Amino acid sequence: MTSEKIRFFKVVLLASAAAALAACGGSGNKRAARDAGLPAYVFGEKGGQATTVNRYLWAASLETLDFLPIRSADPIAGLIITDWYQNPEAPDEQFKITVYILDTALRADALRVSVFRQERDVDGSWRDAAINPATSREIENAILTRARQLRLNQVDD
């Protein structure tokens, strides 16, 4: 091969690489614009990529439970655990919530909420108490509604 042909192939290769990088940059800008409205805790450390769970479900869960003290939040495992919360108007009961985000899809079956409730005994100790089964579903529906709102607000036009 002559040096002229080698130079030609280098130029073609360089031009192809530049075109590929330019194409990637365009979609990255769209992603950055789309994600700009989402809270920072939604993203992992890998260049703004969403974590292993649905980022809208994650953000909506944290927003829905923002009145509760968060004990643990793991966006990779998709697990949010609140600490026990006592409503000042009902000092003899406390509750906590666990949210499991099970998938990257924004679907109802990708979310599971568990609610735990305790009542204070006469001696001041706490004992587990029954929960209305509809409570978990109501919280799930609130999270799903908020997640859909977040997603609709981020859709590219």
C-alpha cells in the first residue's frame, strides 16, 4: 500500500469516528434536556444514566413519602425504608413504610408498598397492629400517578 492510500484510509476512518461521536452527542443533549427537571438523587454515578430501577417510580416514591423520615434509600436495589412515624394527633400509634421498586418499567406491577403499624400498650411498649389492606394500594396508586406525571413532563416533543 502506498502512503497516499494509507493517508486516505486514515482520513476516512477519522471522519467516520467524528460522525459517530457527533451522532452520540446529539442524543446526549436531548437526554440532558429531558432529565434536567428530575431530582439529582434519581441518577447513578454513570454519566446521568438511570439506576437499575425506574427513575420515575424512584423519584415519585421519594416525593410521595417526603413527610416521613427516610431510614434507608437504595436506588440500585430499588428499596426505600422509612423510619417509624408518629402523627402528633395520634400519639399512641406509629407506622412505617417500605417501598420496593422491582423493575425498570413504569408499570403497576413494578411497585410494591408495605405498611407497618404499631399501637402503644398500656405499659408504654409498642405492639404490631392491623393495617387496612387498601392503605398499601392507595400509596401505590399515589406513587404511580406521580411517576406518570413526571414521565409526561419529561417526554420529548
